[in-house]
Amino acid sequence: MDSHNRDNIKQGLEVEVVLKEDQGTGRLTRGKVLDILTNSSFHPHGIKVRLADGQVGRVQNIVS
């Protein structure tokens, strides 16, 4: 699934995101989607989400 399309991201889905402070290194953080913060249907850098632990980042991978 494409992590750049908002339709593919749902609450409760397990994802890997890149946090703002990790954008330089590309380090990924895994968690469950609590809220979808991007309003547009597509974003070239990934859909911005809030994870269940409160961290905010852009989805890079959807964990199956």
C-alpha cells in the first residue's frame, strides 16, 4: 500500500513514521495510528499522523 495516499491510512493501523527530529537520519519509529493530521488526499513526503504514544511523524511504511 502507498503511504502517500490518505485513503490507505486508517486509525489503529501499525505504521513506521519518520519523526521531525529524525528527518536528517531517516530513522523510523513504529507505532499505531491514533489521528490522521494531513487533510489533503496525497502528500509527497507521507501522510502526517499522531501515533498512540503521542509522537507525530510522516508515514513511510505500512506494516502488514
